[in-house]
Amino acid sequence: MSVILGRLARQRRLFALTTVAMLAAIVPASAQTTIKWLHLEANPDRLATWEDIAAAYEEAHPDVTIEFQFLENEAFKAKLPTLLQSNEAPSMFYTWGGGVLKAQSETGAIRDLTAAMDADGGAWRNAISPAAVDGLSIDGKVWAAPQQSGLVSFFYNKALFEQAGVDATAIATWDDYLAAVSALKEAGITPIAGGGGDKWPIHFFWSYLAMRELGQDGFAAAKGGEGFQGEGFLRASQKLADLGALEPFQEGYLGANWPDTQAVFADGRAAMMLAFENTATPSNQANAATDGKGLASDNIGRFAFPVVEGGAGLITDDFGGLNGWVVTTNAPPETEDFIHFLTIENANLLAERNSTLPTALGSDASVKDPSLADSAAQMAKATWHQNYLDQDLGPNVGRVVNDMSVELVSGGVTPEEALQQIQDAFSMEM
């Protein structure tokens, strides 16, 4: 794992070495605190923002060093459990919340942040969306400091849709969506950029279909003990299998990781992708595309995941992330202060430069990108926000959901077989 140190910090530390050597006989050296920050990030522009924030904190706190570690998504998930049980544990790390966070809270490896949130009359807690705090709380304790929320929706290439004679504004139901996929195929256009190699991008489809079939109450009942073999889940699984039967994804999608998938859409090699809220931003397009440019902003449209006829779910039921920062048990006490600096004091900067939707109250005004503002507007009207299922259901059940989503769309299992495996994993957690 490569360690990336803030540029300004490196310069300051070189100067500090000289200064300390000159003054050591006069002034006792103060202890240097190192905050190890583990994150996953590939976009160089976003990396620069993180570095600038860390450098600003180091400037104001010369006795603190921020040490970066950035891992690719799957490497992060694979290595984090081992890191938490080692002497190389980070001070703070990225989280999606849900069952994974719950499992981490039970290991003793991470720190309860409730006291920090409630200090000074609850100043930190009161600066954040209450839903975000609740989403990262377990049994009344806050286990992660919220930073941003997210929304998964469909993004489409307007030129390719026009070429195929497809009107995106007319896609209201799942049947409408399948008709659009068929029309694109008939026009010789790959309908969807798919990421079967990482698996979790395909679970977006299964999760949304299940939400649209069952609605919030039905979904809550399933997670509460009823399980995942009911008729609603069966219908959702069959719909995903039906989509797969249309062969809507690019050739080789089963081996495609997320950067591959993003490139397929950004290069104009597929008409749609089901993806994160920042998909259409210029920086994300430039970073994703093989030509370093990507699709023009005015060539990208967005629409919500459609409803299913007869389903209990609403078009205003949203699916996406709730992300924040976890502090490990042995992290230096300055870690919470840095996270507050990062998530509250720099919320507007992150919204503007990193194209995020911060959870800090009032930061939405700094969301300048039109596509992000559109996602923010949809989220403001949400009747239910469901976190990613591979996080919400915990690592074991989540892995099976991801696996079965890919197996369903590729025809590897029947809906009944997929649900049995999900249910088996869920039963082991009960």
C-alpha cells in the first residue's frame, strides 16, 4: 500500500527537521502526532482536495501529521479487517455504514463517537442532517461521523438515445425501461455499461427492483426476520433475470471492474449506466474516459429508477450511500478534531470541488454541478432512503447478494436458487 503524504506537509516537515536540529539544545522537542487516514479514491482532482484540507489542518496544528493511504475499492474491503487487528491499523477510515459498521462496532476495534458528537451542547451533532446521524448510529450510539450521502440513478447518453428514438422522459415503469433497452439494441447500440467483475454494480439493479416490489414496510419486514424468499423478492429476481436475457451489457461485462464500467459509458460505448450521483460531473467523466475528456455535460441525462407495475415501492424511494469516517480504538485524540475540520468546516469546499452531497446542514448551496443539484433535489423529496444492501445487510449476506445479482443477470441460477442462497446467508446471521 502506497502512502501519499500531503505536498505542503512534506515541505514543512523538511523545514522542521532543520529547525529542530538547530533548537534541540534550547527547546525540548514536542511529541509529533500522526493521524493515519485510510480512504479509497482514484480521481486525482478529488485527491488534491483531500491533500489540501489535510495540509491546512497541519498548518494550523504543527504537531500533527496526516498520513494518507488510498486503496482501490475491493482492496479496501479485503484488507481492512486484517488492518484493524494489526499494528498497522489506521486512525480513521471510510465507511458505508449498515451491517458492516455494526459488525465493526462489536469487535472493539473502533471508537464510539457519541461523546464527541454531543460535546459543547451537541454542536457537532446539530450541524449535521439528523437522518445522517441516525443512519450511522447503532442502538443509540454514533459509530461514524457522517460526511456525505448519495443517490444511485440512471445516467444516459442523450445522443445515443436520440439515435435509437428513445425518449428518456417517457420511462416511468420497468416495462418502459425494458422497451428502451430493446430499442437501443435494435439500433445497434449497447444499452448498459455493466460491472460484473466487481459484482456490486449489478446489485444496484436487484436492490432497486426489490425496493420497488416490496416498498419500505415490506423491505423492513424482510430484514426484521421474514427473510428474502417472499413473492416480492421472487418477482424482483425474475425481472433481473429477464433483463439479463436481453443481453443489454457490453461484451465482457462479467469481467469488468468499476473503472472499466465507467470508461464504457464515458467513452460513449454504452447508452446508460446505473451509477453514483457524481457520474455526470466533468471531472468524473474526464477521469473515467480513455480520452481524458468523457461525455459533454449537456449530452448526459439522468432519470430515477422506474417503478414496477403493482409494486408497493414509490418512485421517490431512493437507494444510495451514506458515507462517513470511523475512528479506531487506539487513534490519537486529535483524530475526532480533524474529522470535524474535514466534514463540517470544509463541507462547502468538498461540495464545490469534489462534487459531493455533504451531510453538513446548509452545504447544499455549494453544490454547483447541475447534475448533482438534480440528484440533491430528488433526495430532498425522498420518501425512503435505503443504504447499499451489500453494506446494510452485513458483509456475509451482502457478499451473497452481490454474487447472486450477477448470477441472476447472467443466467447462472434461477430466481428460486438465488433467493435460497441469500436466505441461507441471512439465517446464519439471525
